[in-house]
Amino acid sequence: MDIGSIWTFLSTQGVEFGLKILGAVAAWIVGRWLIGLVVSLIAKALEQGKKLDHTLIRYIRSIISAALTLVLVLSILEIFGVKTTSFAALLAGAGLAIGTAWSGLLAHFAAGVFLQVLRPYKVGDFISAGGVTGTVQELGLFTTHILTPDNVTTILGNNKIFSDNIQNFSMQTVRRVDCVAKVANSVNVQEAIERLRPAIAAIANVSSSPAPDIEILQFTPEGPLLCVRPYTHTDNYWQVYFDTHKTIVQTFGAAGYPVPETPVAHRSI
């Protein structure tokens, strides 16, 4: 297109085309604002019913927002004279190609639907899935957001999670905390266990039922290795984990137990 053709277009249709662009921008801004308002109102209505949890509500919000955004895009295309019927026919004709190209995306969407139906986890649960361990922040249309213990948000495709093993640490009332304590060979093992039982049970947020497990786990050259396993709610796991180790050190220190020494290996000359 030469300069003359451009000038002719601008002089004859430039104003109309410019107005269409402004109208499309205005329609997009207003439309997105209205979509956000509608989605928020629907979410509030669902939350007031108190029959749906936050995971499902967020999923419904994502679906409604995506559907309304599609309607908005089609409406904006109408401003430029693109008939939505033609657009729909074009999508239908290209359906096979789109389905092939987006097979992975569609698989994530389908997995998201099944995750909502089967409910192996919900927002706020501490899980291990797809090779990632952390707290579920969001279960979306295509992805799940997980916040790991080191405060990193990891986004996983729903199909990767659905096709793998899922461990939900929040599903049960309590969770076992696994710790160990080693005592020297000169220490009375049964006495050490009896000293630890009340001390571990007194730690904040340790469950009384089931009671903490304190038993001999194995024998080492330095002395017996004890397993110290209190139970607590998942929310208190790390607090109990670290407090258990502190309590072991304090209890053994107060009893005057010697530190187990590693045997020195003798080298042959």
C-alpha cells in the first residue's frame, strides 16, 4: 500500500476507524470492570450460602470470568464489523486443529473438573503432588498453585497432579512428627524413655490421643537410637518438630547424660 492509498483511507475512513478503536478500548475497560463486579457479586452470594467451600467458589469464579470475557471479546469484534456467526463458524471449522494443538490444555481443564468432583484436596490443605510439597493456594481451571514451605509459589498443571500420586497431610485430624534421639551406651535406655515421655507430652500443640511414641528404633556403635514421634495438627507440624528437638536436648542435659561418642576407627599399619 503506497502513501496515496494510506492518505485516501485516512481521509475517508480514518475518523470512523479511530472511533471504532476508541469504542473498543472503552468497551474493554468497562466490560472488564462489569465482569469483575458480576463475578464478585456471584462469589459473595455463594459464600453466604455456606454450602460451598472456597476451592469450588474460586473454580466457579474462574469459569464465569472466562465465559464473560469471551462474550466481551465477541462484542468488541462486532464493533469492527466482524460477525459473531462467522466467527463461531470459523472456530467450529478449526475445532479439530485447535483440539490437537490444545490437547494438553484441554487435559488440564478436564483434570481440573475431576479434581473438583473427587475433592482429593482443597484450598488451604498441605499436600504433596506432582513432585511438589506445600499448601494449596488455588485450584484453577488449568493449574493448581502451591506455596512451598520456603515461601515459593509453584504452579502445576492439573493433569500432572491428577495423573500422579497425591498425599494430603491435612485430611486426617493429626499428623505424626518423626524425630530421633541417640543416647550413650552407658545410659539406662528405659530411664531415658521415661524421662522423655512427660517432657514430649508437655510440648504445646502435641496431641494426647494418640500419645507420643518413644521407643528404641535401632542400635548403633555409639548407643541406642530412639524414635521420638509426637502427633499434632498439620498447622503446628514445624513448631512441634523443632520444639521436640529442643526438649530432647534439655531433658538429656538436665539428666546429665553424656554425649554419645563416635568410635575412633583403627587403621592397620
